[in-house]
Amino acid sequence: MIGGPLHKLDVAGRSLAPTAMTVMLLLVNLAPSHMTGYERVAPSFALMSIYYWTIHRPDLLPMSVVFVIGLLQDLLGGGPLGLNALVLIMVQWTVLSQRGFFLSSTFPMLWLGFVVVVAGAAFVLWLAASIASFELVAIDAPVIQGLLTLALFPLMAWLLILAHRAFLHQI
Amino acid sequence: MLVKARAARPATRLTALKGVVQRFSFLFLILVSITLMIFGRIDAIGVESMRARVMDAFEPILDAISTPAATVARFVEIIADVTEVYRQNQELRTENARLQQWKQVVLRLEAENNSLRSLLRFKPDPAASFISARVIAVPGGSFLRSVIVAAGRRDGLRKGQAVIAGSGLVGRVVEVGEWSARILLVTDISARVPVLLEGSRQRAVLAGDNSSQPRLLYLPPDSQVAVGDRVVTSGHGGQFPSGLPVGVVSQVGERQIRVHSLVNLSRIEHVQIVDFGLPGGLVVEDPLGGVMR
């Protein structure tokens, strides 16, 4: 059966897993939580997903797809069009350039790398918000948001590893 | 050995080529993002209609995801509430008794108001109608405060309409799709609402700054403001109807006065869009400067 049309379809479907999961996490991020103050500091699940797949399967999450995911986030989120797209491809570029190091390192190092990514992304978003509103906007919410994103990363990484094994262990 | 080296050369070249392509596509996408940002500033209406289309396209998915989220939240709330039922019941009884008295006062005042209006031949504002909608998405993030609701042009929503939830103003409609719309909350950094202090009739502008409590701007330095003063929309600028309750003054400091919203903006499940039949679009396009004109 290997090489047959059904197998090809199966492989193609499985190859979509990283993209599909990232988009799904983006949409889950948008769901109303009904918790006071949560939406201000909601951790970015899509960022975790992009970080994970860029390290492990960059071939299945090409830069153009990351760009489109960023655009989707901008269009649904209401921010300046192109801002999240810019941030996400910068994140992917940075991670890709250090990919060899990340692949050979331990989970704590992976987590530490994510600290840098989250801090960088938050800084760019903060800078853009400050420029757009002609004043230095408060940093309390983005800092808490960054910390929450970092705190939830191990849990998300575990879920992503499960998905990785379930969908992609053969391809 | 020789054969091996020959075989390796094209592979190295391919890797190098791949790197160049990757770098090129990275720079290209960076350029496209920046162009889009500039384009969004220039052609805001084009971007807006694009957003509305994408919002419409994702509305069914967002709607589906938001329903279980609401169920979970309600379940948690029920458990939290059960422990307080008795106390709440007592409170509600007292409040109800007080409200019954108020109702009598209101009825009397309404009758009096009507008779006085007829003496003055006063032309009242057109009666408002309300469109109810469910909140299906709350975009997270530290720099924007908006929600997406499952109602749009088909349901009669128009850009600029005021949006209330429960007893207070929540924000205004900024983007309208066919069956979905975005509402900019009063706490967003670009939101400006002309308001009145209900007691002193002092005018001011309510300005969001992404924190949970928006600020009051442009109050004269000698104005009397106290914690607990009610803030209502003034209707100036022609965008909002006058007299919609917004919040109460929660903090009066040297440098800033803050207003506590009457609605918990994190927990709105349904909103009502107020359709007053007002001529919109006068100051809608310029939320920062328009109010001051």
C-alpha cells in the first residue's frame, strides 16, 4: 500500500497537522473565557506551537504558512494588519537560525530559548503599540502575559509531543 | 573516495541554494508585512472590509468554540454561586424592596415629565430599539480591547452604534460583516466617549488606556469630582445617544480620574446594540480627534 494514492493522501493529511494545530490553538485563544481580566493576559498558544514545530518539523510549517497564520491573527484580533505576521516570521527566523542548538539540547534549554522568543515578541508588539498610540503604553499586562505563556509552555509542549507522536511518527 | 566527494558536491550546493531561498523569502515576507501595515494605515476601509469577510468566514467556528467555553464557565460559576445563595437571596430581597419604592418614584416623575413636556412642546429623542447578540470571541493581547459578536449587517448593525450590556455602556461597533461584527470596548486605548458627570452636568471625555478602568480627560481644573459620581454619555458629537450609563468615578487623583465600568467587561456573554436611528458617521472615522471638534 505504501506509495499508493491512499497512502499519499494519508501522508498529506498528516503533514497538515502542525498547521492545523496552530490555527486551532489561535482560535481557541479567541474563545471568551469569562474570567475577569484574563483576556488582557491570555497566553499565546499559537506562539508556543510555532516555536515547537519550527524546532522539530520546520519542513511542515513553512515560513509562508506562518506568515498567513500571523495575518489571520491580525485580521481576527483587530490589531494593525501585518504586525503579528511580522512578529511570527521573525520568531521563526530566529529559531531556525539556532535550530541545530535547540535540537541537541535538553528541555530546560528549550524552555530558556522560549524565554528569549517570548520577550522578543512582546517587545516588538509593545513597541508597535507605543508607536501607534504616540505614548509608551503600560507594560504590566504584556509582562504577565509573557510569564503566563512561559509557565504554560511545558504543558503545551507535552500536548504537542503527544500530537507529534500520534500524527507524524512515521513521516 | 572520489565518487563520494562528487556525490556530496551537488548536495552541498542544494543546501546552500535552499539557504539563499529561505533568506530571500524571509526578507520578502518581512517587506510584505511592513507594506501591509502601511497599506492598512492608508486604505483603512479596504482593510476593514477584508477583516469583516474573514470574521464572517470564521464566525461558525468561533461560535462553536465559544459555546463549550461558556458552558464550562457557567458550571464553575454555578458551583461558586451555590455557596452564596442564601446571602444573595437576602441581599436581593432588600434590593427588591428598595427598587419597588424607586419604581413608584419613577412612575410619578415620568407622568410629571410628560405633562411638562406637553406644556413646552418638547420633541423627544426617537425611541431606541435594541439588537441582542452573543459574544463569540474575545481577542486576547495586552494592547487591544475588542470583542466579536454573532450579529451583523443582516441583523441591522451599523458602524458607530453604541453597545450596552446589562446596565452600562460597553463600547461601539467598529467593523460590520454580514453576520458578525467587532465591538471596540471603552477600555481600548483608542476609545473616546463624550460623557457627562451626572450630578454636576460637567462635560468630559472618557478615554481608554487598555487598563480595566478608563480615564476622564478634559475636565476643567476647578470641577468638583468625587468618588462615586455617576458618569453617563453626553450625546455630544452625535454618535451616541445621551444619558446611557457608563460607570462611576472610582479614583480621583492629582493626575488622573478613573472610572469603574458598570459592566464587568471580561465577562460579557451577550450585548445589546442600541439603534437610535441617529445619523452616524460624523465623527466615527476619527476616534482620537473627532470628539474634540
